[in-house]
Amino acid sequence: MMNFSLQGFALALKALSRETEIARVQTLSASGARVADDYRKRLDDSLQFVEEQCHKLNLGNARNRLERTFVALRSSSSVFTFPIYTYGSLYKDLITLKEAIEDDIKSEYFYHYPRQKAELVFKNGEWIPAFKAFPSMKSEAEEGIDCYALGHNPACVFHMMRVAELGMRALARERRVAFPKHPIEWAEWGKLIDEIETNARAATNGMTRGPALDAARAFYTAAVAQLRAFKETRNRIMHMRGGFDELDAQRAMNQVRDFMNGLSVKIGEKTKTPIRRWP
């Protein structure tokens, strides 16, 4: 998943440049003067922000230099501290820190997400109902979204089919589907979907005509139809039957999201008993 934003790092470099310039000016006028307490506290806050950004990128040399600067800065709070931490020393430390950051980032490489796709990675609010009902699917769905943003379309489809399978199993448990020789996790998709459809039809056959029957039929009919479509997509992705372009990945992502959100209205990953109330 995306773990780096250019904005934060740019702000950190800007803050470091500002503090370095302040230290330079103070050095020109009073190189041997002790770093003032009011400035020392504000500088500490600025460098903490720089440290946060360096931590995100795991810039080892920069973090080591920051640790040394923090020790010197924080131990100079007393007028009795010796040796004193001067503006001249501070300026040299900040220059060294900036050089450490420059050296570290020489070996860092990043992928630039297209802006529109980056929005999907950062803002996945349309998945919230499904995430609440199926918390274990969150990381899988996010990995699929990230693959889409990276342009790895087959990988996106692959992850989305794994998400859909979690929903299928939950629906199978709600419909009391069972196999004598193995758990449902080892069942073939086709057989599992057939059993879900059979048990759903049996559950609705005895219901009185009305809103409850309509709601139950709509719920199960839509879910089974979606699962049959997913089954074909899954077969293609698992058995290398053709390629998947960006539109295929986007379609899989949207359809699986709608499927899981639809299930979340009535069931979740902890569901073990049939739905009692309709609609």
C-alpha cells in the first residue's frame, strides 16, 4: 500500500531549510552563543516532524544524525551544561543532517501513482459497509485496489476474486451448506454455488408471498448470479485464459465491492445461522 506522500517529505525539507538558515544567521552574529531556550523548543518540534518523515522512508543515516542532534539539543537546556550547544554547532549539525538525507534518498525509489488512482488508495469509503461486516477482507481488498493503482491489472483481479470467495463462504455458512468429506473452504466454486442456490430456493419456497419473499429472492438471486459471473473470471485468472486490462480490473473491483456491500446488509463473516428477518 501507499506509504509515502510527497507533500509531507517536501514540508519536512522546507522546515529543515528554514531552521538551517536561522542557525546560519545566528552563527554569523554570535557563533559561540548558547542556543536560546525558546528557539530550542521550537526547533525540537520542527525536527520531530522531520524525524517522522525520515522514519516513513526508513532513512537510516538521517535518523542517526537526528538522534545525535536531539541529544545535543535537549541536553543543553541547563545553563550549567558543558560543553554548551552553540549556534555554530547547531548549524554544522543541521548541514550534516541535510547531507545525510540527500545521501539516503539516492538509493530510494518510488512509483508515482496517477492522481485519479491514488484517490482510490487513500479514499476507499465505498467499501466501509463490507469492511465492517467482513473485517478480515480489508487487507485483501486494499491490496487489490493498490494493484489497480499500480497498473497491475491481473493482480487486482486475483485479489478481488479472493475477496469474493470470502463472501461466498459466508453465504454458504448462512445457507447451512456442508460437504461430508471436506470443509467448504476446500469445495469447488461450481459445487458450492450450486448448493447455495439449492438451499436458497428451499428457504424461499415455503415463504408467504409478500415483501419478505421478494426481499429474500432478490438477495439470493443477485448473490448467486454475481458468484457465477465471478466463477468465470476466477477461472480465467487462475488458468491463464487471456489477459486482463485496466477496464477488466476496474470492473472486477466495482463488482466485488457491490457484491460484498450487498451481503453486508444481511450477513458477515461471523454469520453461522440463517437470516431470520426479511426484508
